[in-house]
Amino acid sequence: MTGTVLVCGYGPGISEAVARKFGDAGFSVALVARSADRVEAGARALGEAGVKAHGFSCDLSDLAAIRALVADVREKLGPIAVIHWNAYAGLAGDLTTCDVEDLRTVLDVGVHGMVVAVQEALPDLRAAKDPAVLVTGGGFAFYEPEVDSMIVQWNAMGLSIAKAAQHKLVGVLHEKLKGEGIYVGEAVVLGVVKGTAFDSGYGTIEPAHVADAFFALYQERSQVSVRVPS
């Protein structure tokens, strides 16, 4: 496999496992997060494993910065064949008291930023072999009284709105782009993944299992949304 996988929202857990999975499959890997130290360390670790990788520091709530990022990745690593959108913001936890600008930031990171990244990478995706946009979804996106109660208790109301919008975004982008051979799909994570920011010692989902689900989506290109665990 050739081309570059753009991993947006890189950190320990899911995105680290996805980066390694695609890197092992022959992709060059662009790691993107706000923290330069984090992405540089991740790129070094992948490099030591024989993967061509580069870290890019970027505020994924800044739409102009995302446009510049895509151009920078293309220049340093070559055309983008796969986007993995794993970025989220945990602001606007209580919608009855939050600053609405914080909610805007949550949507910029989870929804608007992803749209901009796809728009900017479209020339590469259209020219790539087996191009894909892969999104980390969450169970917060769906209406269930028990889930909504948990969202309120965890102060994750803003994040839940972004995940719900993102879920619909995946569906409509899939329909729009499938005729061009560009696959769009999501793995909806139903639980706490070990090693992530949400894991306070009770994580039950292995990051590698989520990465395997993403790679299966990429290869099979049929289902728009799968749940992990299934």
C-alpha cells in the first residue's frame, strides 16, 4: 500500500494504534495534534519501527490552519490517501451555563475541521488508490435515556452534540463521495478505550481492536458505520 494517512487528533490509544496499523501496512504517517512534543515523539517511535512518519503541530479548531496543514503534509510526505479524524474537544460540558463560543470550538474540531480537511485533501483522494475517510465515532451520538444521563453526569454535553453531527456527516459524505470511489466510514466506540484521556483505570476496550475495525472498514469498504465492540 502507498500514500499517506493523515491522523488528526493524535494521542495515546485509538489514533496511536491506527497510525501503527496503517504504517505497518506501508503507508507514510502524518501525526497531527496541538502538542508538538506529542507528535514528534510519536513520529520517532514509528520511525524506529520502520515507518515513515512526521509530526505536525496544528490547532484543529483553526480552519485556516487545517488548510495550511494539508498542504504541508502533501509537501513533506506526499499525497494523502487516507484521513483518520480522531480529534475532539471536551468544552461546553454543561449547555445551560457554557460560553457558546466554547460550543463553537467543539463543533469546529469535531465537524467543521473535518469538512475542511476533506475539502483540501479531495484532489489527493480522487487520485489515490482506495482512498478513505475514517472517523472515530462515539455512542454519545445516539439517543438513549441511559446514555444521555451519563453525558450530563460526565459534563460531556458539547461533545455529544459534536458526535451526533459527526455521525450524520459520515453518512452524507459517504453518499456524496462513494461514486468517486472515496470510502467514508466510522467506527463507533461503545465504551472506554484503554490508555485514552477517558480511561481512569476502568478502560475495557483495547486500542488495537479499534484499529483493526478501522482497517477492516478500509479494506472491505461496504459498511458505513460499525460498533466496537460489535
